[in-house]
Amino acid sequence: MAQDPVCKMEVDEKKAAKKEYKGKTYHFCSPTCQWAFETEPEQFTQAEP
């Protein structure tokens, strides 16, 4: 299982939409989360404080 970087939902890596960004693959629960990530990827790839 992978975690959607936008909504933090657990997703099945084999079935989820995916996008590669800076050499890492991210998985998404829905097209909406994928769109949000593609619009502003740095917002979702920064380390949490």
C-alpha cells in the first residue's frame, strides 16, 4: 500500500493512478488528488515539520 500525498489516504499501488516527480513515484486515490499534486507538487513533497 502507498499513501496519497494529497489526502493521506492509503491506496493500492497496483490500481492507483501514479505520477513520477523528481525521481520518486507518487500514487493517488482519485483524479482530483492527482490534479492537485500536479498543480502544486512542492506543497505535497515537502517534509512535514
